[in-house]
Amino acid sequence: MAESGLSLGWSDFKKEVGWFMGYGRDPTAWSEDQTSEIESIVQSGVRRVYYPVSQTPGIAGYEWSWLRPTSIIYLGASGSDGTITGDQFDSATYTNWVTQGITTDDTVTISAVGSGDTPLDEYTISSVAIGAITLGSSPGDGSSLTFLVGRSPANYSLPDDFGRLIGELHFKPDDQYAAVKVCSVADMLEMRAIEDRTGAPAFAAVRPKAWDRTTGQRWEILFWPRPDTSYTLYCEYEAYSGALSDSYPYPLGGMELAELYIESCLAVAEQRFNDEVGLHTQAYQAFLTDAVTRDRKRSARYYGRMGQPKTHRERRARGDTGGTYPITYSGELI
């Protein structure tokens, strides 16, 4: 798909900043230090568009609709489209789910293989690769199999660009399960302590993963009950975007925000280069106000829970599966 002729990107922003700072519009004429300074200013200008600072004390900055992609989370993996050769297990379903962070701490349960083979049980995983896993022992060759890849506890990695979960998680329409409610990590751990149940997930909690400072912060999502088979969940989340570069020149938001990005970069330049809040900062605020108004007109806004607040505790009793159609009275779950 061709980019709009009116779109502006990485090289355009750098040329505008270079011209403002008196270095000219020709990148080949800039020194190494000048190039580094210009690129730092442009990246800062892009960040200020992605996460604009509110001008009202106590009120968070605006959240753009285009920073909220919908993601798919595959819980477990089951099916009959895999094959076993020796201790090698291949499956298209597993290929999809491996991106969710399966490790050698997980297990694969194989209930049947090809004709003439002995029914199989739970097997450990010794290595993981996209499209295939190697089992801890060889179950025998089979032309087809029925399998379930599961994990205990049910913790799944979220996308690397994940920033914040927005709203609930939803199953596929034909699954006819109630939406997965988001609760606190403390509530999730309490539910797991009360009962290690399996079934369709009813609750989810998001928490940061262990961090060794070699990468940025990553997140994972916890579920209860543990999935008893494969499920597909859809969720909306606030996404982080990578830095602009020659390979990825265009910022999010589309062509209509081109002038906003220009003025944001120039506002950063005048504040750093001239130590002043000048005309470009004023222009940036004007373009930002217009862009926010347009974004609000074309996208629904999330207002949070309506009605009386309630806790998740009433749904933790043993034997309570969460129900397909929850019933409430006066804002409280029956």
C-alpha cells in the first residue's frame, strides 16, 4: 500500500529541525555531532506527540485511539493437526501459541497418536522452537495426534510493546463465554491459593515480569482458572512504539498529524537550542488541541465501570465457574 504523498517522516523531521538550528536541510553537510543532536530532538518531539502532557494539574494527558491496537492471546494449545517423529513434536497450532512464551517449564499432554501406538500421557519439554518442540522422552512415531499444551501456573507473556491493558478480555463470539474480568494481582494470587481449578478463564491480572535491565520493562498476564483446553482471547491495550529510523520512517497517527509532529520537533528544538518557549511551542499546542478534538470525534472513549463498584470476592467460592451469563442486581453480582 502506497504512503500518502502528504505524509512526513523521519528524514522530513530531521531536515526541518536542521534548518531551524542553522545547519541547513542537507543531512550530508551535517557533522556527526549535529546529526546526533538533530535525531535526539526529533525522537523527543515524536514522544511528546505520543504522550502529550496535560495542561490541567491532576489530569492525565490524552490517550490516542491509534495507540490502542487489538491483540490476540492464545491460551493453551490443543488440536489434532500435529505429528510426532521420534521426540520431535510439530504443530501449526503450537506455532501460533509459542509466541506467547512457552518454555521448558511447560508440559505437553498427548492423549493419542497414530494407529498402533500406545496412548500417551504427559511429557516434559526439553527444547522450544517456532513450529516445533522436543519432548523429554520419545513417545513413538505417529501420523496424527491429539494434544494439549498447558502451563501451571497460567502465566502468559504480553507483547513487547504492551503498556497497559484497556477494558476486559473477550473470547471468540462462538465460544459464548463471559468476558474475562481484570482484577488485581493480589486477588489473583488469593484465588489461586483457594483452588487450583481448570476451565475457561474468568479472571485475569497483569504484572511486570522479572527484569534484568538488558531490555525494557516487559509484562505478563495471569489467568484463573487455568485453561483446560485452547482458548483465543482478544484484548485492547495501550501500545508503545519504537523509535523512528531509516527503516521505520513514519510515526503513528497518519498523514493528518504531520504538521503536529513538525511543530512538536521544532518546539523541542527551540526549548533546547534557544532556551525559550516560543512560537513553535504555541503552534504545537494549537495543533495538539485540534488533533485531540478530531480523535475524540471518530473514536469511542472508555469511561470505566458504570454503576456501583463491586469486588471479585463473591465469585471465588469453590465450584463457582464464573457462569456464561452473569446476573446482577443493583450493580451487585448474584
